[in-house]
Amino acid sequence: MLKRLKKIFRNKSNFNNTPSFGDEQISRFVSYLVYNVEDIESDSLLKERIREINKLDPEHKKNFLPGLYLLFERNILSGPKYTTETDKENFRKDFCERFPNISNSPEMSLLFEEKLIQEKLLCILFLQKIITNSASQIDSQGKNQITKATEFIESLISDKKSLKADRSKKIIGKLKSFTESIYSELTTSAGKKTASEIFQGVYNFMADNYRLLDTFQDVVVVIPQQALNEQQLSMLSKKHIQNLLIEKVGNLEAVNNRLNEEIAERKKVESALKDSEQRLAQIIGSAMDAVVIFNGSGVIMEWNKQAEILLGYSKEDILGKQVNETILPDIEITKKSSGEPLVKIMDQYPINSHNLRIEMNSIHKSGYNIESELSISPVNYYGEFIFSVFIRDITQRKQYEREILEAKDKAEQASISKAQFLSTMSHEIRTPLNAVIGISNLLLNANPSKEQIEDLKILKFSGENLLAIINDILDFNKIDAGKIELEKAPFNIKTVINGVKSSLSTKAYQKDLPLILYLEDNIPDVVVGDSTRLTQILTNLISNAIKFTQTGSVTISVVINEDTEDNIKLHFSVKDTGIGISDEEQEKIFESFSQASSSTTRKYGGTGLGLSICKKLLELQGSELKLESEKGKGADFHFTLEFGKSDVQLAPEGLNINDDKKDLRKAKILVAEDNKVNLLIAVKYLNRWNALVDTAEDGNEVLEKCKKNDYDLILMDLQMPDMDGIEATKLIRGMNNRKFQSLPIIALTASAMTEVKRQVLEAGMNDFAAKPLNPELLYEKIYNQIYENKESLSF
């Protein structure tokens, strides 16, 4: 028989898994199981069970297939071919593929489910069998319970995920309530004997088929105790109890193995913990900072080598002592109302819930303070707060910081001194320059001879050249100190550019150089920006181009680079045919006080500040000064500036009055000036312009004369003996007379510092005229204040 079976089961393809589930399919099922048993002749239990099955008719055989399969599976899977869980799973998979009709029946399919689902399906099957066998024996009220139970079962079978998710076995509890209520209704309707017989019969069926399953014990839970006989209650089933004992022994072995594994794992953890503690001790011991650990009561628990070096205490001396009584007196340790420790530093930094880095003094054992940086971290160690403190000696760093602050204060004081020095020197140099340039202007307008004209022009040129050098130095200082204030005001850009060209035309004409200007047609007349700085940049660049060009020409071009609704970007270029600049020289020409070479300085003069100032002024406006040049082939300096657009219509600039038509119409003007030469020049200008002039040498004299006379305007020097011009102006504005509050006052000063200009405005003066006095500009300012009552635009 075995030889025949092995021949039949040698290959899967010999099976014909027909959909029918009849006697032939059951015979193949049994033959397959027999084929997989190593030695069925030695297993009398299996042989007996097969004989019992074969005696039954096909319909009754179906009721015992799960129990037969489990009996064979236990025997088969205990063989040498099935040593791993994977091998066992493969056997079950192979079985299901060979016998899909049998394996998919409700009684068989639950054998292949995972335990969480299987335990519920067993209870469901038990309840289904109870319902089937009780339906004809129960009254209408009991049938209502059966309907509810059936609906509940159907909902569970359609959603197996809920079976798996129910780890607390609530579903089994619900099924138990149904079995108890059905048992109660069945007892009422058919009697206790009939009810018990039905429940005991179903139980016996379940025990015969499923007692070998680990989950069978859950079926017992849902059965009412009164439904089973004493033998079933005490033993459940002898075979089942035997199986449970075998299982328990197996579980004990598993538990023992698990305990051994846990002991081994714990030893590994303890070893790793010990290694970790050793590494931590090495890290703390080798740390460059002092490491101190104290508990919530302030008792020091740990102390590394660096702490011994920094703070003077040995580990043996310090452990167990209070941290705030030894090394950190600014730490305050109290308790919250809850009893939890509250640690504060310097009475304001609680550190129970967050890390803290702070600078404070720590105390050496000898008693002296150590400037320290502390990093403090709270650690919840098994429910108790401990605090780790890293202490770093920052004495040297703090000393460096103090030295840096002291050096900073000295540098700021030096900067203030420099500004004061430049203001004083500006005044001291401009005062005699005012005399030189002023007398030159007066003499040139006094019909001098041809020889005298030449000499006077040289004198005037030298004075103006010296003034330009002073202005460059002052501008450079203001830029360097960050005190340049850029304007954003509407101005006529074409007028500004043409004005710069006109002012330098004479210089170009003297060298027989064409000075060419190209303006793109679409450039608007009025833009918003800083006209003063644009004038300064263009004047510097064009003046340099003329200076370094002997033959050829100088070309100024302005074109539109970008045009938007609100802004316009213009590209400016100043190109010459002069000496050019080599690549090496280009690297240094933008440096302060630098020119291309020392020979350039000797031959052409200058401070070397012009290009540096232009570069910095453009950088302040977000632009960049670029250069394209070759030695001997000229140079092209170019840049791009963005201006705002404006709809403002500006009035024509200047008074358009010829020199011989300047007339102040007998205006009465008081000139307050302590320098005799400067006073002489101012008086001569005013007399020429038909003004009535009065003079004063200090602020006190100004006040006295203002009280006695009615003046149309005061020219007020700022630096005078006894009382300066600022103080005098404040007192005039403070007089209780409306005429003194509206009297035009123009400041005269040789200082070009921004702070001085601000003081002038704050004192209540109307305008500002810088020395050396420019007669054209001075006349315009006086005329505007007296006859036009215009606000000053020169600031």
C-alpha cells in the first residue's frame, strides 16, 4: 500500500483537484497525509484513526477531517524534513494548493489562520453549530436571540481585520453572552436535558477536531458551565488535557530558553553599561573644562581632574560638600512647594527645565575669584534631578575683551579728535585761503594790466587747487567715518551734466582738447537722486581725463541702461585718449592716496584721493566704478546709477544776472567777522553790489547793534571771540520781537564738517556760505534771503 501511495504522491501533477468535495477527494486527502508520514506502521494512533474514518459514509467523514489533518500534521512536522518554521509553512501551503476545496471549507480554513483570528473563528464555529442544532427546538423569543447572533457572526466573518485587531478578546466575550442567552432560551423551550445534550454534542465535535490547536482553550470560555457534564468540566477531554500538558511542558521549556536568553542579554547590557560608564569616566576625566556634578540638594557627586587643577580641591576633599558653600556661591538651592529642588543662579536664572550658559565667578580653594563660563544642564536621573556643570576659565579672554574695549574707546576718542582736528584745520586753512582767493577775485575785477591779470590768475588757480585738495581730504574722511548722507531730491540731470562740462571746458580749451558730450535723447530732464555727489564724481573723472590727456579728445557719454515705470538706470562713461593705465597699475589706482606711479604724481600732481572718493561714493549708491584701459591708449571710466523718475517741474536755476547788474538795492547788511582780511573781502563784495554794510567783531557786538538798528540780513561768522555765531543766533531768535525771529542769518564758516552744518540749522540760521567765499554763490544766497525768501538747498 505504501509503495502505491508513494507512486501516486511523487509529483503534484498527478493530482486532479476537482471542485467536488466527495469521497474520492477525501480519499486523496487521506492518501496525501499518509504519504508524508515517515513510518505510519509504527504509529498505532494514526492507523486506528484512519480505520475509524473509513468506516463512515462520505457525508460523516467531512465532520472529522480537521481533527485527522491536525493529527497527521503533528506527526509529519515533527519529522527530520521539517526543522524550521519556513519548512512547516511550505507544507501547509502545498496542502492548500493541492486541496483547495477541502482547505477552503469553514471547518478546515480556520486551521491556517494566525492565532488572533483563529481563536475567534473557533468560537464563531462553535456558536454556528449551536444555532444550527437549536433552531428547531427554540421558541420565538429564542429565535430573536439567534437572529442577533447570526447577524453579529456575519459582520465578523466579513471583516477579518477586526478579529485581528481585537487583542483584548472583547469579541469572545460578546460570543459568550450569545451562547449563554441561547442556552437559557433553549432550556426554557426544550428543557435542560435537551439543551445540555445539544451543547455537549457540539463541544465533543469541536474537541475531536480542534483539541490539538493552541487556541482551543478559548472555546471552553464561551460554553456555559452548566451545559457540560462533570467529566467534561473536570477534564474537558482526556486527550485535550494530555495535549495541554504536553503544550505546557513545551511552554516551560520555551520559557526556560527565554530566561536563559534574557540572562545572556542582561549580561551583555550590563557589560555594555560598564563599558559606557568607563568611557564616560574617561571623557569626563580627559575634558579640558572642569566638570562638576551635584544633586538637587547641592551636594557634589563628581569632580574631574581639570576641576582639581582649576579650583584647587582634590576629589577626596570636595565630594559630599555643598557646591554653593565652596566653589559657586552665586548658586541658590531651595525647593518648590511640590518638594522638587529649585536651583537658581544669581537669583534670576532657574535651571530646572533648561540648559544654561552664563558667565560668573567661581571660587578657588585659596579664596580668590576665577572669571568663568558655566554650562549647566539638569538631568532627570531615575526621577531625581542632578546637575552637570562645565566650568571654563575665561580670565585671559575677559582680559583680552577689556583690552579690546579700551582700544575701541581710544580709537573712538582718536576718531573724535581727528574730526575735531580736521574741523579746526579746515577753518584755519580756509581762512587765509579766503583772503587769497577773495583778494584775487577783487583784483581781477579792478581792471588790472595784462601782466597783472596773468599773475592774478596763477594766484587764484593755486588757491583753488589747494582748496580742492582740502575738500578731497575732508570728503575722504567723511566717507571713511560713514558720515556721508545721500540726498534723494528732484534735479535737472541734463543741466547738472552740462554744468560740469562747462566748468571744465576752459581747462580743456587751454590744452586744445575737444570736450565732447553725448546725451541720449530719451533721458528725462528731471530725475530723483543726489545731484551733488553726481557732480563730484563726474568732475573728478572728467578733470582726471583732461589732466592725463595731451592730444586727442575727452568724450562724456550718458545712455539709458534700463527704463522702468518708476526708475531709470543711466550708464555714464568718461573716455580719453591719454597716457592710459597698465594692468599692474589698475590694481592700485583706486586705493587711497595712490596714483599709477610716483612719476605720475611728480608730473601731474594731485593727492591720489579723487578715484578712491568716486569709487566709495558709487558703492554707497549700490554701483561700481569700472575701468577699461591699456598703457598709451587712453582710459574709459564708466559706471551705472539708478535714479527715480519725477513729474516735478523745476524752476530755472540761478539768477541770470550779469556781474555788472548785481544790485542789492541798498539792503542793510551786518557782517559779523573777527578776521580783518575776511571782513575786508566781504565788505568789498557787498559794497560792489550796492549794499549798506555794518560790521561787528563778536557776538556781543552783534546783539547790541541788532537792538539799535534794523538790518535786512546778517552774515554771521561762527568762530568769534567772547561769543560765537551759534550762541549769538540763538539769543537773537529768543528775543521777544517778531523781526528778530524772521531776520535772515547766513552762516560764514571755514568748516566743512557735517556736524557744523547741523548745528547751524539747529541754531535757527537760514543758510550756509563756506569760506573761501564764492562771490557768485554768496550774492545768490543773499538775494534769495532778502528778496525771494527762498529756502536753502545747499545743505
